[in-house]
Amino acid sequence: MQHGLLLPNVGYYADPSRLVEFAVRAEEAGWDGVFLWDHLMMSRELRLPAVDAWTVVTGILARTSRLRSGPLVTPLARRRPWKVARETATLDHLSEGRLVLGVGLGADADLDFAAFGEPGGLRTRASKVDEALRVIAGLWRGDEFSHTGDHYRVDRATFLPAPRSTSGRGDPGVPIWAAATWPASRPGALLRAARQEGIVPMIRGNGGHLRGPDAVELADILARLATLAPQDASVRTRDVVAIDSVAPGDGAAHDRSAALAEVGATWRLEAFDPWRRSPKELTAWLDHGPPRPAARAVHAQ
């Protein structure tokens, strides 16, 4: 299992230099990835400062040599897919293959879409995301590409250079991690994730708050995913990304990492919600390092 940090791009964290320095420290401490929220704003009333996640990810990838990074997740329906294709291919070359593109529908239809005159309906966003992913994949191949769909049109465009990375199907492409909320009345999000290199399952709790799954919930999600798209699942090298939040140093993170890995997780991300966690916990995790089994043995001595 690999271990990463998931950091907000708002509030205390809305300082690009601070976020880049956190990433540098994380790499030095042995973490495998640092990923960022991608929100334009979080609240009209609080007026929280925010930074552009993509710009900060560029800084992180430029200042590190091993760490993986990327937006987690980008509400893809608010982006032009050809711009995303160009940006991601460029960052893939800059980072020598360390970029991850996290995609989803967006958690807030108002603040991410309606506030700027963008359609925020769930079905519209889902349709745009699915079509945008097809456009991005087509442009990444480096061949002449045309597309006419419900939302986007591309006329004989050739994007070079193609990404240096390859997709799960062997074509040029940046690894895509797709968010999927569970439980869901429709299988669309899981099917979307089945077509990508990774899945980021989220549990919608009371009041609509999203959290990462525990081991039992993750096992249920992956079992459902296998029944929906067994063929896709068999041809992909799939990352299963478990988002979690545990205080450092008490051993719980090691136990939870082991339980999540046992049911299929390949990444565990320590998440920092600015409303529920003090930044001091991030500093402690940076000093402590990731919760690997060997690290627990050392700390137990």
C-alpha cells in the first residue's frame, strides 16, 4: 500500500508556498503522494481564501522528485476538456510521469457551478464528465482527433506531444482516479470508475457529508464494482484509493491501513478537513511519516 496526504486548497491551506513546502517535507518523510482539493470557493458567508489547485500541483511536481500529486478531485464538467488534455500532458512530462488526474462531478452544485452561470444539475454534470473523458482520451493519443457530442465538438485536432505515461489500456494517458459516491441509486459513478485507472470511493453520511469508507464498506463497493464491469476490471491495473483520518502516533492508522489493504485498497490518503482537523495534526504527520508496518514496529520499541 502507498500512503498520501489529501490537503484542502482553502482557509489556512490557501497559501501556495506553504502547500509546496508541505509537499517537500512529505517527500522527505517518506510519503508517496500529496493531493489537493480543487474548489473555487467553499462558502459565500465565510469568504475563505482559496488557491488554484492546478497551479499549486505544478509547483509541487516541480519541487519534488518522487512524490505523486494531482487535483483530487477536479469537477471536470466545469473545465474545457481540450484544455485539461493539454495541461495534463504538459504536467506529465514536467513530472516524469508523477501526475494523477482526479475527476468527479463536484461536491457542490452551487459553489462550483451555479454561482458562475454553469449548469449544476447532476445528470448534466455526469453527462459532461463522461463525454469530457472521451475527448481527453482521444486527444492524448497524439493522432488527429474529431468529436461531435452533446456538449463538446473537436474538429481534426492533433495534440503533441502525447503524455509520456500510458493508460491502463496501453494508450498514452495520465492515470485517472474517478470519484464514486456510495450508496448510489444509479451505477453511473462506479461504471465511470471501472473505465479508469483508479477509483476513489466516498460514503455519503447523514447531512450529505462525504467521508472515506471503512474496510467493510470498501469490500462491498469493490464487490459491486466487479459485478458491474468485470471485463473492464480485468484489463486495468486499478488503484483503489481509501480516504481516512486518524491521529498520528497511536497505531490506529497502521491497523486501518492493514485492514483496507486486505480488502483491496492500494492507497490510503490521510485527509485534512479544515473544519474538523487542526493543521497541527498535519505537522505531526509530516514529522511522523506514513503509517507503514515497519514504521509501527520502530515506534513501538
